[in-house]
Amino acid sequence: MNARPLAPITDEQVDTFWRDGATCVRGLFGNEWIEHMREAVEDDLANPGPLAREYAKGGGRFLGDIGAWAVKPGLRKFVEESPAAEIAARLLKSHKVNFLYDQLFVKEPGTAAITPWHQDGPYWPVRGDQILSIWFALDDVTVESSGVEYLKGSHRWGKEYRPVSFAGDTEMYKMLPGDTLPDIEAMRGQFEVMNWDMKAGDCLIHHCMTVHGAPGNASSTRRRRAYATRWTGDDVVYAPRDGQAAITIDKPGIEPGQPIDCAVFPRLWPR
């Protein structure tokens, strides 16, 4: 399978990512990668990894599997061999790129569970500005089928919001610092909300501090399978905090303040 993007990342796409905090990039992955990842997802649904979590309540299924690349060869192949690392390096404007962790998200048709509004960065044991996620769509996606929505420019608000539990556990992150996220839905008209209709193979790419969330999957027929990989650049160091949930199966074995070059957070660019 092709290890290079099918099209180059343009300067305009890089500028959009840094200005808006999120962008939709289309046509970077070929059909081989889409089919490969669909097979990997079905394997994971049948045999979830040790950090998998079920978030749905009241019907449907919302699975989030975390760090499963460490034990799932199909996911590892994507992380190590797909164009994702090169895409991240270009968008981060970084000389080197480390892989932080992966997260599989599956919302089956008729799943009411939302993805609450949040920033990614406060969940993660790292510090730096060059951190992004590549959200690889494995199905066609609309807002009706739980497309992700972003608050334009929110990565530059200078605010860190305390993590929220996707399962509604109000005690889970109470030890962590940060402001309480405002009621975004009640204030929705005050923000420029970005979302995109997507085809399978399209990617959402967002900065770790961009506020985002997603509704439930109101479609009665359309699945929403996505694989999110998280990538870091030159300025990122290890910075764990008490109260954070595990994002990797193994411990990284590095000290706070050190660059995250280790087997758990491998350097994958340049190859």
C-alpha cells in the first residue's frame, strides 16, 4: 500500500490548519488503506483492546478503543506504514514527528450518545504547540451521522479546559486543572462552528487545543467508523499530570520534561 499521500499537502492547507485550528483534507489515502482499516476495525469490535471503553447509554454502540496499535497488527501497520506521519510533519511544520497514540471511534446507527465538547490536549501527558490529530473517516459522514464539529480559532483562546468524561463520570477528571468548559450548545450562536460532509478516506486534522465535539448518530443506516492518530512535533515534551487516564498500554519510561522519543512514543518521521 502507498506510504506517501496521494496528493501533497499545500501551503494553503497548512495555513488553514494553524489559523482555524482544524481543516478537512480530502483524497490523501487510497482505497487500499480504507479497506485495510475497515477490516482492522471489525477485528477490534470483535476483540477490543485492554483500554477500550463503551460510551453509549440508552441504546446503540459508541466504542472508543485507546492505544490498541500496541497489540493489533492491523492498526500498527497503519501507524507505521501509512502516509499519516508525513502528513503530520507537513502540517506541524516539524523536522521530526513522534506518534503519541491512537483512538478508534465507532458510533453505530441510532446511537444517541454524543461526543461532548472538549479540547484534546488536557487529556494527554505532553506539553507543546506542535500536536495534532488525524481523524480518518472510514464511512461517509454528515452531522446527522455524528460528524465532528469545531469552534473556529478556539486553539488560540489561551484557555485550558478541564477534561470531561465521555461516559458522563463527573468525578473522573476532578484532580486536573483548567477552567470549566462553558455550555457550548447554549452559546452556539456566539461561535463560528465548522463541520464538513465527508467521504470515506477524507481526514479531519485538528490542533490539540481546538474545542470540538459531535452529536449522536441519528442515521438509521449509516455507521460512523473513524480512526484517530495523534502526532507531535519538535517542541513537545513529556508532561504527565496526576488524574489523567492512561492513553497507552505500556508506560513510556521517560522523565517529565524530556522529549518523547521512546518505544511507546516512537519517532516515525523522517522514516
